[in-house]
Amino acid sequence: MIKEFSRCFKAAVSARVSKTETEMPTAPKAPARQFYIETYGCQMNEYDSLLAGKILESNATQTASPAEADIILLNTCAIRENAHQKVYNRLRELSRFHKAGAKVGILGCMAQNLREDLLYENLPVDFIMGPDALRNLAQLVDSPTADTGRSFLNLSRIETYDDIVPTFEHHMRYRDSKITASVTIQRGCDNFCAFCVVPYTRGRERSRPIDSIVAEVQALAESGVKTVILLGQNVNSYHHEKARFIDLIEALLARTTIARIYFSSPHPKDFPVELIDLMAAEPRFCNQVHMPLQAGANNTLRRMKRNYTREEFLEIVERVRARVHDVAISTDVIAGFPGESDADFEETLEMMRLADFDSAFMFAYSERKGTIAQRLYPDDVPEAVKKERLARMIDLQLKRSHTNNLRYVGQVVEAMAEQPSRRDASDWIARMSNGRKVVFQPLSVADALPGSLVQLQITGASSQVLHGKEIHA
């Protein structure tokens, strides 16, 4: 889904100035240039769009319409082929603004992955810029005609943008909820999983200093944010100097007043026992874990270069469930990775049953340029087989999710009210500490407050959400 996150800030100033014969005429001030940002893909991309806006706004203003923009930026994703196609289609739609004089730039992982090819595909693209080159945006505003045909694609081993701290207002441009914000703590990945393009589009791992993260999170908390989501390509491998991920969590718990802390996305190998114990002990460190499985057969996991076995993965899941009360575990799973046999796929389905995931992001394998899998393995699983396997995975997971959600029917749970429902203004959306969403009827719509904790009687459940009504505490 295309996500358009922007706000146009306009001001009109009028004044009457008496003139005398001795006054010199004043040259009219050039109108401020305007930029427009459109974001595709993950939460990391949303945060990078926020950084891009922060960098540009010293010399330009953001607009909600590409028709008003001097600079149009598409911040792109490279994880799957359909993400590329969406951008190509959107560029064709934007070509009329390019012909009218707007400069169009491609940011993000697609730019880093396809590189200069994007400049020679008869597309309305003036420049491309990878995730580590956002600081160059400032010079595009200062010299608007100097950089047509340019590429900014150097990957960095040190760039974390830790000195560019977005404000509450910046965060709110990119989220519907006014009480939730995402904060990037770590960039890049050192795992080099065979299917994944991230190490080639976002570079090697590097992390922000703890003090920088604490300052941003506390500023958000003081502005009314209740929930922060810590982001990274391999978030729980966070390390800055001698500090580890658990040190960061402890610092946030001790030095900020943020009410809830989530994190995404981790790697299963980076779940030490002390991190699980901290989640079990600290109610502000939320009991929701995203643990990407990718495949359930050891043969496939080995070819994927995931560096764990199905037995080791299941041991981590069981450890988390045993220690963390009412934890919700989500996952990622790929159907049709090269070499996946029917027996391998059946093992993946069995693993999904054993792990009993509460939700899952499931995809058919899509070969990505430059990855280990593209170089070493033929994409030999037919598309029809991929689709059939994906459909079976989705069917299985929807049934598991529904069954797990039905366990809450009849219970009273505590959840944080977020915002009115888009479908029915008399309903509100709340979220439990384990991430489950509840659509509920408040005692009083007029008195419902974002960020307030409410007691909810659960009256129904689907595979996606719970339904309930507010009761007196």
C-alpha cells in the first residue's frame, strides 16, 4: 500500500508600508521551495522519510500534494518484486509533474539495489539516493539544477543519523496514532541470509549511542507519546561500544517515562536468557515478540544461511512462552525458497503448528538481485507451487490466530486506548501489552482519551482483532 505521509504548512503575510521618495524598492523574496515524500515498505523506511523531511525543512517546506512540489521523493523498498512494480507504476503517474519542472528522486533500498539502472530506464528520475546518503538532500535544495542524473549510493559503516533527532511533530506526520512513535536504533545487517537484500542496500550493522536514543524517546514521552517501537534490521543485535541491546532497554526503563517499549525486527540467535527475563519482569517492556522463522525444515534453513535449526528455534519459543506471561509471538515465513521440496514445506507447516504463532507475515519467495540465493540457487519452485504453498500457510495461520484470540472471550483485559475506529466513530481501538488490537465500545465516547488504560470485557474475536466493551475498573 502506498503511504503518503506529509503536511503542507502555509502562511500568508500582509502589511502596508508607507513609501517615501527616498526609499529604495525591495526585491520580492523568492518563494520557498516545496517537497513531497511518498513512502513504501517497512517502518524503517517511514523513519527514514521522517529524517529526509527533517533534513530538507531548513530550506524548503513539505506539501501534501505532488502537484505543488518542486522536489518529489519516493522512498522505496526492495524486499519483493511487487514493491519495485508499485514504484514503476507510480513514476509513470508522476511523469506529468516531472515534465512541468519538478525534480524526482528515488530514495531507499530500491535505489541502492538497482543503482544507476534506474537513471537509464526512460523513467522520470533525476537522482537516486541510498539510505546512507540522505544528508545530500540539503544540497539538492540549495542548488536545484545542479544534480540531475546524479547518484548518491555510498554505504557507510558509521552513519546512524544520531545527530538528527526528529521532534514529536515530525513523528506525527507519519503515523495515524498520536500516542505511538518508532525510533530507529540500529541500521544494517551482518547476517547475510541467502534470500535477503538488506546487507547490500543498508550496509553493515552500526548502532546509535544510548544517550541519543534516550533523548529522543524521552522527548517523545514528554510530548504525549505512550508507546515507542525500537527499529533495526537486526534490532536485538544492537551494540554501541560496550553497550548491548539489554543495556539500552534498561537505560530506557530507568531514564525515560515512556509507558511501553516494543522492538522489531530481531534475529532468533540474539535472544539471550537475560533479555527474556527482563521482558518477564518489566511491565513497560511489552510481552510481544516478533521472531522470524522463515522456514521450518533444517535443509531449507541451512540453504537460507539462517544459522539455527528448527530444534533451536523451537527451544527459544518454548523458553519465551514459559517465562513471559501472556506473550504473543509473531513471525515471518517464506514459501517456495529455491530447493524447497514438498517434504520441506510440510515441515514448515508442522513447525508453525508447534510454535503456535499468534500472527505471521507470509510471502512467496521473490528472487532479489545481488543476493546469495540469486547467485547460488536457481529459482526452481514453480510460481503456481509457491502460490499454493503460500495459500496453505495463510489458511493454517488464520485458523491458529483465530483459535488463540478466542481464548480471550469472556476475560477482562487491560488495554491502552489509541484512537476512534475508522469504520465506526462510536467504537475505539485499544491495544493490549502483547500487541493484540481490541475494537471496543467506550463507556463514553466523549470521555475516551488516547493513551488511557481501559478495562475491557472481551465479547468476540476474529483472526485479526478482539472485540469488547469497556467496563468500570
